[in-house]
Amino acid sequence: MDYDRIILEMLNRIKQLEDEVEALKSKNIQAASKDEESGKISKKYRKLTERLFQAEGKPVRLSFSEIENVIGFKLPDSARVHRAFWANTTTHSIALSWLYAGYKTVDVDIENEMILFER
């Protein structure tokens, strides 16, 4: 048996699958951008949507500061005071950013300024 040839074929197939996965990730981010343009996702929070797509369905725990680093600006004061700011509702532009990525807030810790997103 030609083991070298088999190993090379396997490596080529792995590379091909990795390329396909990257293309799918890119497609999801592009789809988020399209929805953003149609008004479904606010441009302000698009980077949070992209960050959640990159998590590939795994739970994501972020501090308020980490979210601010992702989106590039300070969260409103209400995010640190009112649990309702983090509600899974389609009436708030920030909520659309995680809902579009298929996530929901499942644990909101206002005191420690931490959010857990899960699918």
C-alpha cells in the first residue's frame, strides 16, 4: 500500500474542509452585513454579531468591558443598571446583534458586569 499517497490525500482533504468551514463563516458574517444594510442589525453592534458568529455555537461569556472593546464604544449607563437592557427582544438594536447570531442572554450579572450568551 502507498501510505505516503494516502496521507497526502488525507491532508489535502483536511485543507479543503478547512477552506469550506472558513467560507461558511465568511458567508454568515456577510449575511449579517446584508441584514445590517436592510436595517435589521444596527451598524453600531455589527461587530458583536460577528464576534458571536466566530464562537461557532459555543457559549460566550463576556464582561461589559469586553463588549465595549468589541463594539468600539462605551455601553449606555442603562446597561450597567437595568437588567432589561439585556433582554432578548427584537425591539432593541443591541439585542438584534446576538439574536441574529442565534444567541440569547441566559445569565446577566449586573453586579459583576458579566453576560453569558448561549444558543
